[in-house]
Amino acid sequence: MIKFLDLKKITQKYEAEIHEAVLRVVDSGWYLQGNENKLFEENYAKYIGTSHAIGVANGLDALRLILRAYMELGEMSPGDEIIVPANTFIASTLAITDNGLVPIMIDSKESNFQMDENLIEAAITPKTKAIMIVHLYGQCAYSNQIGELCKKFNLKLIEDNAQAHGCKFNGQTITGSIGDAAGHSFYPGKNLGAFGDAGAITTNDSKLAEVIRALANYGSKIKYVSEYKGLNSRLDEIQAAILGVKLKYLDIDTNHRRTIAKLYQSLINNPLIQLPEILDWDAHVFHLFPILTANRDGLQKYLADHQIQTLIHYPIPPHQQVCYNEYHELSFPIAEKIHHQELSLPISPVMDIEEAMQVIDAVNNWA
């Protein structure tokens, strides 16, 4: 069986260091907001290239807290609009509506599945306060055009970097440092994954970071004194220690993902399959390798019969989810096509070349 993502095997690569890190936390007797968290925040901020990194409980909270902090600072108010891709995981949209803000969804480009920046300006109104870009599947969603729109209309640029740790723009700037603030997820299946839910926020805005840190800690800067109606969203010491180990090897693991992706891109030649456009091979981190096909269910069953696991990212777009019935009348043809046809092939830092070739042969032989 070729697993979609073998987390046990990934952990075994760094088993000794991870065990040592966990034991260090257990023996310390300090399990929240301690030295491990501080050290990981410092190292992650340095890696991303920002002044601040704030560890939080998960990626959704990271995005929620960014928007909530802007509201506390008077930059946004309930009913304001946030532009967001129609093709994304629902967390991007939930973070907006959780704060009483309004998601303005933008359709995608079929070539690379990212938000179509050419459609953004027409959607901007006097109530628009930010553009949230999503570096979906590990590819950079930012463009100079998006940056120019933010300047022209005085909009915040928020990055959903849940799937793109180490991704770059123009081969230099790491995603998570491009915009005003960024939310990161360390869900176990991510390129930089914890052993449970975990997340972070990165920013160069010191005031924003101060408010976010307080909001994530019951709204408190001083213990038992709450300035804000906050929440409990903190990165625990064990997760911080584990992430600290894995961060050291992130770029090495990413390079292996690129090797697998290049094999897929160069050797898959089935006319029934649409491969993604790769804008920059040295920048993409290949959290996922998505393909499109009209008969997705048929291909998925065929691959399963050949002992190859695949996943769908994602079967239902946010505007068609049951919880968002107020958006069911909206139409985003490209995003809907992607959600109906997308299938993610196995890719990971522990997948070997022989396994990749088996996947390629199976995909090419499917009819």
C-alpha cells in the first residue's frame, strides 16, 4: 500500500530528537507558555522573516485572531468585507464570518487553482478592508497586482499560510512575511506538522502582535486582568518542542517533495488528467499535488484498487456548505469545477522514487 501520507514514517526520521524534546518538556514540569514556546516562536519568526511569531492552538484560530485584533484596533468593524478565494478550505471563510465580517469570494484560475487576481478590483467596495490570500496546496498566491490593489485601496493583506511553510515569492520572500499578518497551521498532515492541533501568527506589526498575544490568552496581558474578551488559544510546550525539531529539517523535506512533484509533472501523460501549472519550482513547497479529471471517483477507485491512497481537497466549496446556505445562490464556475474534479496524489518527504513511479504508471494506465 502506498499511503497518501505516512505520518509514522515521517516521525521515525527524527524519532530520537523528538523523543528527547518531549522528555525535556515532561521533565521540566512546565507545560504552557514556557521556554520551548518562546524558542520556537523566535526560530519560526526568523525562518519566516518577521519580527513576531505568536504560537496559538490551531490555524483557524490564527486567522480568527488576526481579524479580531484588527477589530479591537479599530481597523475593522462588523459588516466589513474581506476578499477571499472561493476555492479554499472552509477555515479561511470561517475566520471571517466568526468575527461578524463578510466574505467576498473570488473565483479561481483553472491553471493553478489560485484566486484570480484579475477579478478582485471589481469586487472592492467602500466596506472592503482586507484581501485574504490562501497559498493553496503549497504554491504562492501573492502577485504584484494584489499588492498594488492593497496599496491603491488601503487594504490589509492577510495570508492564509496553512499549507505553505517555506513557500516563496520571487524566489526570495517567504510566505507569511509578505502581508500585514499571516496565519499558519501545524496540523499533523502539514509540511511542518505537530502531534496534534497547533498554529501560529507572524507579523511585523508590533502593536498587532501585542493585541493578538493578549486575545489568545483570555484577553489578558497581565494575569487575571482582561483588557479584551479573549479566548484560550495557546501553543503548548510539547507541540512547540516537536515543531522546533521538525523546523530544522523543513527545507530538506521540501526538496524531496519537489523531486516527487517533478516526476509527476514530467511523466504523467494521461490525456484524461489535467496537471497543475507550476509557476516557480523553487518556490512551491508541494504540500499537495492536485490533479483534475472529469471522472474523479473512477480514478480514485482505480488507484485504491491498485493500493494507492488519494484524498480530495476539497469535495465541497465553502459557498456550497450546509452552514453557509446564505451563499448557495452564488456561482463560481472554476472553483466548483476544481472541487468536483480535484484529486490529490500521494506526496511526502518519506515517499521513495519507486513508489512515485508506481503512482505514475497507474495514473497513465487508467482509462
